[in-house]
Amino acid sequence: MAERKENAAFAAQYLFFDIECACVFKDTAKICAFGYCLTDENFNILEKEDVLINPKGKFHLTDRKGRAGIVLPYDYEDFKKYPAFPKVYDRLRALLEDENRLVFGHATCNDVKYLNLETARFHLPAFRFRFYDTQLIYMTRLGSFSRQYGLETITQDLNVEFTPHRAADDAYATMRVAQAMCAAEGLALPQLLEKYAVLPGYTAKGRTVNGSSLAIKAHAEEVRRAREERERAHAEFCRYVEKNRPKKRSPAVRYGAWRDKVFCFSRAIENDLSVSERYVSEIYSRGGMYSFRPDRCTVYVRAESDEGKRLQDARAARAEIVEAAEFAARFEEALV
């Protein structure tokens, strides 16, 4: 870690880059443009260029969910006259592997993945360099890790002009984002990285390690602990439901006021054991049943945050949907 900080402190140039692909599949990424913006340590632009590349394949453009619709601001037919990736490989390697530069991108791991796929495709030596991610830096400054912030969203927040999907312009916008964050903090870029304990990612031999920050690591640990607690609570609730399920011919089941009702709760309610176990106990005492299958219930008790498949399944089963607060109000006397 000390070596990384030293490299950051003495870097004389910053390289911001972005990649566009003609198509991206699981094990294929045919690069058609490598855009970069090279600056000095004061963000003065030294070079800015779109390196256009013949992808040696058809254009099949989709978004992250695989849906069509993305349009690159290029004439696709023009790419046939540009060199293929092996012809520009040495130039890209020189740009990215210069030890006097800090390398930045937005969601950088995606672009590094594309580079590695292309080197594998053409049987070229893998790239080897460290890189930082302005998206990660932005999220760390904001203290918000529950969503991924697109470059367009960040540029709007920081009042940076942005033209999407032209590689050199994306690289330039990434540079301006870094510059805006430095200006807001009154810090040089290496100082900004140090203040927020941002660590670079690294790629070598075709393997990539994502960048991170101490804040993101702490958030990931918190998410992991919360997930384990939810899993533990759900397992305990399942045991409680099965252990206390009344026999089919018990008096409560045969004559209870809720004998024709099958309840199901939102997962958030199930995992709140102080509530869910009390509810189930009363449901059983009045002849009702509990099911973990919302498509088999007659009453679905919905937590405020529930908009997922469980709710959809309950609606499809024509179950009565009762809000958690309403359920508590309607049945509180019975649930005491």
C-alpha cells in the first residue's frame, strides 16, 4: 500500500480513458474505439484522441441488461478502413503502462475486461497496469454505495458537459469529473485519493483486481453481516412455523375464526421475529395456516418496501393484500 501511495504522489501525468465496443458478450468484446485524454497534474490537456479500431465483426449494441438501443456517434461502415486491435496494441500498451502516469476511467473494470478479452482473442500479451475509478471515488465522497452512478448522472451533479458514447468525449468527461471533485475539495488528485483512502485496481496476466476504498470495504462488510442476519432470522422463523403448526384435526383448525385463511408475509416481516412469531402464534390459535408460498395464500401482509415477486405472486393468486400497518390495526386486539 505504501508503494501505491508513493506512485500516486509522484505521478507527473493523468491518463483518462474510455472504450466503446461493437459488441460485448460473455467472453467477447470487440473494441472499436479507445478514447483518451492525457493531462498534466493540473489537468492541462496534453493529448486527446479517439483511436478508432476495426472490430473485425458486426455491430451488436445493447445496454447492460442486453436490450438493444445504444447508438454510437460514429459511421459504422467507416471502421472497416481503420487498423485492427493488434495494430494499435503497442500504442495502447504504451499509454496505459507508463509508470509516470495515474490511469483513470469510469466503471474502469469493464473497460479493463474488454482489453483483456481482446488480447486473448488475438493471442497478445496481457496488459499490466494500475487504474483508478472515478465512479468509485464519487460514491466514496458521497457515502452512497447502494447504486451504480452512471457518468451522465455524475456529470449532471458536478455541472460537467457530457456527450455520451464517443470514447474521447467520455474520457474527457471523466477527466472533468476528477477535476471537479478536486476543485470541490481544494485538493490535488493524489491528495483526494489519499483523503478518501481510495485504492487502485490492478490487471496482469489477464486477471483483474477491482479498485476499492476503505469506506466501500466497510459498506460491503455491513451488507454481508446484514445478509447473514436476515438468513439467520429467516431460518429461525421457518423452524418456528413448522414446529408450531397445528394438527389438521385440532379444534382450532376445525372451528377457529380464521380456519379458512392462509397467511403469508413479506420477507421483511418474516425476518422481524418479534413480530412474525407473535403473528403466526395468533394465526394458529384461531385456526389459520401459514404458507411460505405467496401464490397459495389468501391473505398477504405486505411490508411498505415490498414491490417484488412475492407481492406479484400473491396478487396473481387473488389474495387479499393487507398493508402491515393496516394488519396491525385490524387485528391488534387479537394479537396482544
